[in-house]
Amino acid sequence: MNSLSFFSLILAAVMFLGSPARAEEAPLLSGPSAAAADIFDDKALVAGYAAKFSNASKDLLLAMINDEDVSSYKKAAAVRVFRGKFALQIVSHERVIVERVLLRQMQRLSSIYQQIEIMHTLVMMDRSRFFDSMVPLLLQKMDHYDVFVNELAFAAIEDIHAAVSPRTREARIELNTLRKVFFLSRKKLQNADPLEPRLRNKLQVLRWAIKILGTDELKSLPPEVIALM
């Protein structure tokens, strides 16, 4: 075998092995949906796996969540399906075990999608225990540069709001978190577009909190924010 042929084989092997994670995800998007969605679209991949796992059992979903060899997209989808089908049904000792699994995974994970899905699930499972710690983190994720992360965090906040009647203490936590965010970015808000998705979502959450706490709370906000509202 001449040197050129050997080099060509090495190059082909490198190209084949260079992106195994993406290769695993690609088969999920086929047929008509493939034309409309990029195979590297994180949102589409998580949604696609969630649809694929929609009939999975509770034990299977938990096994996937706890398996270090499962891809980040599959884990995020498994958490999403578990939350929708089983999270509110789990009580007592079993809930403690599941919470430990989720907390352990959250500490180990590098995927922000998984982290958001887990934070969302923990709040839905035990609101009194996790709201104070998880919701401020979700609000901060709404300012992330990744559009999908923004959408995912905002959707989690809205779902948490819809789960129970509005609570003053929770509205106060959200208002205080947003106030810190707005004060840190007040210079950027002078010429900001209130229709920009990240800002629009934060303003929507802020209006929710003000509606519960009363308009007197507007006095504690930067004037740049009041102008945008």
C-alpha cells in the first residue's frame, strides 16, 4: 500500500469518528420533518426523543436518566417525559429516591438542557422544597445566549406558574431575582427593544409578579425597566 492510500484511510477514519454524538442523533429526524429541521437542531432533537419515549415506563425512564452512557439529548427527553407522566404521581419514599437521582445528575451534567429539565421537574415534584433554589436559576437561564435555552427556561417558569394558584412568597422571589438582573443590565436597557425575545419573556414574568404583589413594587425597579413596560 503506497503512502497516499494509507493517508487517505487515516483521513477517512478521522472523519468518521470525529462526531459520534451527532451521528447518533441524526436517524431520529427522517421523512417530511427532516426537510424542515436541521439535524443539529437541539430543540428538534430533544422533542424528537421525547416523542419516541412517550410510551416508556417509569422504570425505563429513570434508568435512562441515571445511565452515564446515555446521550444528553436522550436524557433531557427522558426527564421531560418522566415529568409529564409520573412526577406528580410519586410520593413518600419513592419521591426522595427520585429526587436524589435527579440532583446527582444535575451536579454531574454539562448539558444545560438537561439541567433545565431537571430543575423544572424538581420544582413540580416538591414545590415547597425546591422553588426557592431552582426558580432563580431558571430565571437566570432566560438570559442565556442560546435561543433554545431561553425558550426552555421560560416554558418551565410558565408551567410552574400554571401548576398552582399564584403565591405571594413565590412572586417575591421572582421579583427580587429579576430586579437584580435588571439593575445589572440597566445601561443596556436604555435603547432595548421590548419585543426582543429574551427581554420580552423577562418582562412577562415581571408583570406576573407585579400583578400579584401590587403596583407599588414598580418603585423598586430601575426607571429603564418601567419605561419598557
